[in-house]
Amino acid sequence: MTSLFHSLPPILLLAAALPIGWMNTPVADIDSPAAVVAAENSTSARGTSLYRIRSNGMNRWYRVHYPPNFDQQTATEVIVAYHGGGGNASEFMSTSGLNLASDLHGFVVVYPEGTGALGGWPFFTLETWNAGECCGWAADNNIDDVKFTRDMLQDLSKRMNIDSDALFATGHSNGAMMCYRLAIEAPSLFAAIAPNAGSRDVFTKPTQPIPLIAFHGALDCNVPFEGGFGCGISGTYKLSQEDTLKPFIIKNKAIVPALDQPSETRGKAHRFEANAPTTGADIHYWWMTDHGHAWPGHGSSLGDACNYDIDINEEMWVFFDQHRR
């Protein structure tokens, strides 16, 4: 799973030096209007479309996968899936397996595109999210990805009937950090979040309870369980998993379980439940002792160790389905 620019060719890293104005170039100036229209209406896979919007004066993009029985008029569950730093929506779509889960369960998946010197049309390369301190071009240029998310969902609402009680967010690494930021700064948007291999990257506290299910591996050196700078090239300090979750545990009024008593064990994957009977904002945590910086059950494009005892897509959907508003 591409994340935090790990193992990217040096020529792509040099692109970060390009000025912010590059992203503001009108799409029609980058390519012909006909080509832009074709891109916006393209289907890279069955039921998958690419859309362009304007947000904060910039061209921004997002992809949507619609399940086979999708009905535009029927209120439908939506999962917004944020790719890892250095990746893009297409890569995340192809490696996460979320489209298959969408087709099985009937929810829509939205894959936003981050920003970067080569981000967006036509390259969609080396894209990141401004999750706070991390990561890369988006954080350096203070891109407002919270507003982009709001603008994107407003645009999506013109294309389909979003079930606002079943609108969820997930993400990998830098994308997981974005989920935490959204849970803190825009808590009314999503009914629940499912961050994977990420940490909280803003230091404000949540203002209202939000259910969450998090996934992390003991072998993840990019975002270390105990916190620190990690082995990636983002150059930012990562909070520990304990410090990441503590404000949510407090706000959710969740009851922390004994750490030697997981609620469920499957092979080397252990699920802990900090349930919140007074708020309903439960916190579940999958801890995998053989797992690195990867998408559980689906592998890593970087070759990181991956746990296959669970399928993150199925686990998050079970949790989401139980935590509608």
C-alpha cells in the first residue's frame, strides 16, 4: 500500500519543489476541454466514475464506485476512502479491494484525490493530505482538505441520494490521519470512521463522540505503535496509538478493556472493544502482531508484512453497519 512517499523515485520527490500555482492551472489549459470531459465521465472499472470540482480556488478530483444495483434515487450508504500519502485514488481503488466489498454489500465508495505538485489531472501522482503536521505538499501548502471533503460531498449529493445516517470514512496512513482530523474538525459529517495504519496528527481534541474502529500492526515502522518519527520520509513525529485514541476514549465515554483480554482473536489478529454504553460511540481496535504498513487482508504494494487473518473491508463494514446514526 503506497504511503508516505516510501520507495518513490527521486525524480518524483523533486516535483514537490514546484510552486503551488501549478495546481491552480485551469484543467482546460493542461489538456483539451474534450479530454477533460472524457476524463470526468470515464469509467476505469464497471460503475466507476471520475469527477472534478472547484474547492478553495483549485481543481480537485474524486472517483466514485457505484455497486451493480445502485439506484440514484434511493438513499444509499457511502464510504469515503482516503488513499495513503504518495499514492492516489486509482491505486487505492485497485489495491484495497473496497470495490468488491461495495458490490457485495451495496454501498458506494468515494475515493478522493489528494494534492501535490504532480497531483490531480493529468498525472495524479505523489498526492498527499493535509492531516495536520503531515504530510508533504498538502501540509506544506496548508491545503484545506476538510473543506474539500465538504465540497466533494455537496457535489456528490447532486449525483446521488446519500444516506446521511450511513456516511462513513476510512483511510490508510496519511489517509487515516485525515480521518482523525475530520472526526475532530468536522464531526457532524461522518457517522463513524475506520483509520488504518495512522495516528492523530492534529492536537485539538474531539468536540463530540464518534464511533471508530482502528487497525494497526506491530511491524509498522512508518507509523510506529509507540510513536516517533518512523522509517518513512515524511519527517514528522507520529503520536503513539495510545495518545491518538485517548481523547476519543474520553469524549466517547468508552470503557477501556483489560489489555490482556481481547474480545476476539483470529490467528495473530486481536480485537479489543472499548464500548460506550452511554454515548453509543464504541471504539474497536484490531491489533495484528505480524502486520506492517499494509491494508489487512489485501497486502502492501511496498512489500510490507500483511495479516490475512482478517479482511479490513469486512470488519469495518460490520462496525459501520452497527453504528449508523
